[in-house]
Amino acid sequence: MAAKFQGVDFYDVDGLLSEEERAVRDTVRSWVDERLMPIIGEHYVEGRFPKQLIPQMAELGLFGANLPEEYGCAGLNNVAYGLIMQELERGDSGVRSFASVQGALVMYPIYAFGSDEQKRRWLPKMVSGEVIGCFGLTEPDYGSNPGGMITVAKETKDGWVLNGAKMWITNGSTAQAAIVWAKTGKLDDVNSIRGFIVPTDMKGFSAKDQKGKLSLRASDTSELVLEDVCVPKDALLPKSSGLKSPLMCLTQARYGIAWGAVGAAMACYDEAVSYAKNRLMFGRPIGGFQLQQARLAEMLTEITKAQLLCLQLGRLKDQGKATPQQVSLAKRNNVNIATDVARETRRLLGANGILAEYQAMRHLANLESVYTYEGTHDVHTLILGQEITGLSAFN
Amino acid sequence: MKIAVCIKRVPDSETRVKIASDGKSIDEAGVKFILNPYDEFAVEEALRLKEKAGTGEVVVVALGSVAAQETIRTALAMGADRGVLLQSQGLPPDGLETAKGLAAELKDAGFDLILFGKMAIDDYNHQVGPMVAELLDLPCVTTVAHLEIAGGRGTAEREIEGGVEVVEFPLPAVLTTDKGLNEPRYPALKGIMAAKKKPLEVKLTAPGPGALEIIALTLPPERQAGKIVGEGSAAVAELVRLLREEAKVL
């Protein structure tokens, strides 16, 4: 039987969760222990996304779990959704990314900006994993500045013609459908940005995996090229309007990332504690040395703070009160501390810490991507700076 | 097919258990409780039998404290139709008293099968299933590792020392389930949400004191750390020496 992860809960945060929230967390936790942990190290080293797990993830109901039941989704609250992300990323950031993209970046925009017909057509197939989606916003030359995008959509008699390129697209080569963001007006008009559901088998659409990644190796990252891709009129997400639409999707995904990072940090801390107690040096466990104790005390402190941050953010989100800036604070803080926890665990493990047999270095390498994607750490700093001062550092 | 599954709330085997100050019970503070793993096989088998038949009802029954409602909801989340909690102040140490409480609930309720896990992982008693069978005057097959039901009869396989025993029995019957019978499903997220809306009846019950009393509960002695004497063939001589001189087993 696979070892069971016991979690990290120094402040009885469990006591603040409902029975359903704990049940959801425990189901995903057992699934990760039994199905993901035994294979993740190998997939990471080989640079393969564990595709075979998609049907199981769908059966558990992990995709778009906080969207309504009428489309076949689980209809969970945002705290339960966050706990799913936490547990998945306790396994691996790449697997959490897969679920984040499917739920927050593909199903959410269809739910929020799509027509009833689009919702009925796409969402049930995405819940069941029959259709995998990807989200095309970032471009080779427009990362932190998505409003500068040069992908365009021209309206024709029968529909739209899309041209452009997208980069760093999670699930890009696996997806059957891409949510593509493009300008429908002049290149300097960010208000003309609209979203399109583009089936990836359309003529002129191609996806190529980006090779040579040293991070998120158990996740597919691709470049999308759209060359005169003709889509029908109903490919347009009718309620999408301007740059704020994709940014709303990112707020959903960033919320999940804030929770996910806690999961990665908990996995590393758990590994650090167990190693510190068992590894003998100079005739005693290294956990008895002050330097290692300081490391562990820091980790536990930061994890506990991050857990409480997420939980309150989730409660606010459930009340409809969470702001994008609050989500930025949580994403920025939690990914940062998770990266620190992973790095300190890696170091505490000494030479063993560089092996794929342990988790710390895999999480550390992954978290460097998480630190950079969905709004870099620096961009979130500037979002908070603007919120505090009322002065924008962007323009 | 109407199937009852009797389940128990037990401490997670991975939880580090502390003995309470009375020296004869466990301190429940901070302990995580789960559905007894052997009972999961019973719930899964009941669900599969119902799904195969295309019709029927799976009822989970637990005797225990109010907290066992959460355990019942785990089984409801897996797919059981309704739950009954025979709510008592704790569990009697004498399995016969638990069996009497369950038997009174199950008697004349028209169940074709009554399933139990072969044992609870907290007390290792293996008692309650067979006792309920006896109290209800029903046939009982324990540690079932494979099960077929057809035409009002059942065939069960039991893994015994060095082989497999095949047993045939008429319905209704009481069975206890072993590991290997099936692979229990995870409670899916939709199931967890649906479980809240399924009926869970609570009936107060007061089991008798029974004949047994727990007078002491102690933790096993702490295990000594192992010793690695070396690697490869070079270590053999030292290993043999230690086995002979220290462990004195050679």
C-alpha cells in the first residue's frame, strides 16, 4: 500500500473546514497517494505528462469542480476547489497545471463568456475529459504585457479568420479545443480583444511541443501557430470583451495556484521532517542540529501563514468579495514561500536532494515556472503597488 | 437486491495514537477517523451487485457515536442509497453487544445480503459479522475474496492456507469481506455533494454492558533502529558474525 500523506496542519486549519471540504480533500489526497505518487518521478525524468490519468481525474470530478452541476460539474465551493488544487500540486505542479487550465482557463471562459449553446456543447465533454482544452493568450513577444498581442481575428461573411502565434501553452499539443484570444480591431485597441473556441483540428492550426524544459517536465507546453484558421461565427465567445476577459480567467487560475503552491510546500516540508529525523550524521539525527531546526521552523511558519491566507481568500471568493488584487497577494506570497520551502528542503536533504527519488528538487524546478507564469512574481508586486498607491507602474 | 452493509468508524492506521489518561482508551484529540478499510470492500461489493442487477438498494448501518455520521456519509458518497446510525455513547468492548444492536435493526427488514468487513482495524476482533448471522439465524461466510450471486444463491471463494475454498450458500446470508474482493472506488466529488442530500436516519440505542471490560491499553514497545552493516558481498562476513554473536540466531 502506498504511503499515506498526512498533511501539515499546525493551527488546526482542518477545524475551519466543513465535512464536505475535508471529504473532497481526502478523496483527492488518497488518489494522489495511490495513483500519482508511484509514477510521477519517472514521468518527470522522461518528460512525459501522465495522460493515462485523465479518465480517472475526470471520474473523480476534478475538472471545473467549482462550476455548476447543470453542466455535469461538481458544483463545489471555492474552498473545496482550492483544496483540490492543493492536493494535486502536492503531487506535482504539472498535474495541477493540467487541471487548472482545463477548469479555470478553458471551462471558466466558456461558462462566463459563452452562449448557452456553447456551454451545453462544450462543458459536459470537458468535465468528462473527452475534450481537453488549452488557453492561448501569451505570445512570443507579449508575456507580461498581453495587451500588446498581435494575433488577429478578421470577420468574414461566414465567420472569422485567425492569424498569429501563441507560446508557453500548457496542454497545447494534447488539446482538442483551444481558447484563443485575438484582436478583432486595430493592434493598439486592447478593447477589441475577444475570445474564440478553436477546434485544434482546423486547417491552419498547429501545435508544437516546446523541448528542453528543465521545469514542469511532466506537463506538455506548446507553441500554437494559427495561419488563416477559418472558424464559424459561433466560435466567438459572445460575452468576451476586451483584455479584462482573459484577465478574469487568470484571476480564477491564480486563485487555484495560490492553493496549489501550499500543496507543493507541504510535500517538501513533510519530506524534510522525515529526512531530518531519520538521517544520521555525527552519530545523531540531523534534525537535532540547530541549523536544520531553523530551516524546519521557518518552513512550518510560512506554510501555516499561507494556509490561512488561502482559506480566508476562498471564503471571500465564496461570498463574492475577493478582489483580483487579493488573489495577486496570495499567488505572489504562496508561490514565493513554496519555492523557498522546496529549496531549503533540497538543501536539507544534502546530496540525496538532487535525486528524482525524492520530491524536493522536482518541486523546486516546477515552482520556478509557477513563480513566472500566470503573472510573474514581479507583475503581482506591481499590481499590489498600484493598489496601494493608486499609481500604475505599467504605463 | 436489498443489501445492508454494516460499517465502523475507526482511527486511520497512519495516525499516531495516544493512550488517554484513563489508561484504557485512546485519546481522540487530533486523531483522524476513517471508514474501516475492510468495510470499504463490503460497500464496494454491495454497490457492484446493485449496479449489476440494475435495481436494488444499498443501506449502510453503523453503531457508534454521533461522529459516525461522517463515516456513513463517506459510504453514501461512494454511492450507497441511505444510512442508519444506531447512535450510542461509544462502543461496547464486547462485540456481542454491538452485534445485538445491529441484529435488532436488520431483523425482518428484508435484506438479501448483509455485508461486513472481515474485521475492524482498531480492535481486530473479527466477531460482529458472524455474531449477527447467529442472532439472525442466517448462514455466514467469512473472509470472502470472490463472490457470485445468481438465482437466489451465492458462491463465495475464501483464501485459506495454501489454497482457495469455494462455498455455496442460500440467500439471505451474512458475509464478511476480505482484501482482494474488489478495488473500492474513490468517493467522487459529485458523490460527496450528493451524500448530503441522502437520507440518514439516527436512532438512539443503548447497548448493554456485555461480559468484557477493557482494563488496560498500552502502546507497543518502541522499535530499535536497524543497522546497516555494509553493502554487497563484503558485508556478508560481518552480517554472519552479528547474526551469530549478537542476534544469536545462527
